[in-house]
Amino acid sequence: METTKIDYKNIYYPPGGILIWILIFLELITFGAALIVLVINSKEDPEAFHQSRLALNATFGAINTIFLLTSGFFMATTVHQFKLKNFKKASFYLNITMLGGLLFLILKGIEYYFKINAGQTIGYNSFFTFYWLLTGFHVIHVIVGLVILLFMKNGIKKSKSLLEDVEASAAFWHMCDLIWLLLFPTLYLIL
């Protein structure tokens, strides 16, 4: 009877390494706490929060959700192709991943432009203070994610990337997706 060796490394060392996962948990806790404070504050003036939410463009939010989820799919495909040592395809799918992130930023920039022109800036009311802080912090994460992916693309192109680096980049990118999946319904649909 043949015995199977269990690879305990996968249990103790998640894809990308433990440090990226500590960062991800800290980021999720930070965003989660901010969303809890947002919901608590919304109970103090529910009508103002509701009217402010209606001023957001839910279509823009939904399209941005599609951009990030699609880019997340292509990031997973990038990792898969990298594991198969198909670096040319991995680089191609990474380009599509970055395009999704760039499209997200462009549409978010357009949305910000409309909010600023409408006078709905960070000091407009409590809702928009949360809106600008939460989405702005998320935008910073997407920008950082794109910079990380750009370095990954360069590493893949030069065949210097390690699987752990690619997986860590993917984990960070998926964290950006997850944070948006928390922000979008809370800001655009629920309050």
C-alpha cells in the first residue's frame, strides 16, 4: 500500500507567503472597522445618508465592480499560466489584469470629477467624508497594486520572477477586489 506524503508547507505558508496575508488581514480589518463606523454614523442621520447615497452613480460602481472582478479572473489566470511555465501567456494575462485596474481608475476619476463639480467633496457631509476616505484609500491600494503588477510583468519578461512573488502580487490584487466588493454595496446600494 502506497502512502501519500502531505505537503505541510501549503498549510503553514499560504500562497505568496505569510507576510502578505498578515498585510491583507490588517487591511481588511481596517476597512471593516471603517465600514462599521460608517453604518453606525448612518443611524444618526439616516435620511441624509440615504439621499447622499442616491447622489452616487450606481452604474459607475457596478461597471467598476465588473472591471475589478474581470481583472481578478485574469490575475488568477496569470498565476495559473506562470505555474505552467508559460511565461508569454502569463505576461499577456497580466496585461489584461492591469488594463482592468487602469479602467477602474479612469472611471473612478470620472466619478470623482462629477462629485467635485457637484460640490460633493470630503467636507460636504458625513456620508461624503466616508465616501472620499474609503474610496480614496481603495484607489491608493489599486495604484499600489498596479505598480506591483508592473514590477511582476518586468520580472516575468526577464524570467526573474518567483512563483511566491507572483502569488503575493495576486493575493494583494485580490484583496483590492475584495475591498471593493465590500465598499460597493455598502456605499452605493445599502445606505
